[in-house]
Amino acid sequence: MELQFNGKTVVVTGGSRGIGAAISVAFARSGASVVVNHLPTAGDIEGFDAVRSQIDEFGGSCMSAPGDITDSAFCDDLCRTAVEQYGALNVLINSAGFIKPMLATETSDEMWRSGIEVNLSGAFYVSRAALSQMLPAGGGRIIFIGSAGAITGGGGAAFYSAAKAGINGLVRSLSKEVAPKGVTVNAVLPALIETDILKARYLDPEKRKGLLDRIPVGRIGQPEDVANTVLFLASEQAGYICGQHIIVDGGSTYK
């Protein structure tokens, strides 16, 4: 199945690193113009430069949109800029988020608030802003990057699993509200994906082997595994899929 997004505009939050970066590159490779949101930090700017370099190699189109999605005014500007720059906003990918493994007893009030604000509230702010552009245009796609930890309680932090469980409820609510108006809403729930965070947690070969033993397909997932699922959900072929939470985990969640 060939998924093409020629003439489409895609906004990817957290799109300069990890899973978000793979999603940005995959959409650009498939013909979309990609607005890559990221924080204005040195690491995220470096990540965007790497994403842009990959996209330039195959003649794709992207732009940087630095800013903090917990600022709702920025989210409005982000979605408005996508329309002004490329003429439309067809797809929103809510990929921005963070995880810092810690016990609940070690989680400060500030960390709890920050975790919920970034992982859940920010995704809502961007989605609301995107809908203000999509609904008058007659449709679109909104896809959240959730987590299998919303189901298993895994991930290493209570604030993260709680926020991602909130994403699942948000997807169900939004899908019922906006599907009749042409916008489908879904979530992809990854687990055990080879990001920088996972690499850092499993440097020891024995621990890494133990990780592999938990995955029925016998390998650790790659960011591209998530990106491929996202592209399908954003495509015309997935027009009848709505309000769903699709786990991408190599079979590990229910093992």
C-alpha cells in the first residue's frame, strides 16, 4: 500500500527528536509539507537540523516552528502559521511529551503539574487550535502519540501513565464530537521503542537481553514502526477508523 500526502500539510509537535522526528521525515518523504514543532533548546534545534537534512536529501519540504505547546496562544499561532505558510492544515500529530522515571513518593507537585501539562494539556491546546482550522475547511486528521503505559501502568512514572490515560479519554471524546464534521481522531500507543531514553536505560547487555525476552516478535521497536502506523491512520485508506487506540509494541503489552 502506497501512502501519499502530496499537497497536504502536517503539523508534528515534538517533531525534531525520537518518534516525532521519524514521523516528520516519513510524512515529508510521502509528499507532505511538514511543520516541525520543537522547543527552542539547543538539543531540539540540533534535532530539527538533522530532520531537515534528511528531508532535504529527497527534496521534501519542512519548516521549523519552535515553541512551547503548554502556551495555548502559541498553539493558536502554530496552526495559523501552517495555514499561512502552506495553505491548509490537514493533519495534526500530537507527539510532544516527556518521561522522567521516578517513584510516586519522589514526585513533587511541580513535576506532577508539568507532566500533566506537557503530556496531556498541551496536546489538547494544539488539537483545539487545529480544529479551528480543520472544521471550517471540512475535515482533517488528528493523531495522538499515547503510550501502552496508559494500559499497563508501565513507563516508570505515575504522572506519565496518568497523562497518557487522559489522552485515551480525550481521543474518545473528540472523536465523537468532530467525526460527524469530517475530522477523525485516533491514538497510537507505543511501547519499548528505541529512543534515546530507552537506550540510556538499557545500556547493560544483560538488561537489554531481558528486555528482548519481553517482546514476542524478538526485537525492540524502532521509531519508524510508530511512524508507519501514524501514516496509515492519516491516510484516506483509514477514513473509517476513528476513536481508536492502536498499540505498537511487538506483542509485549498483553504477553
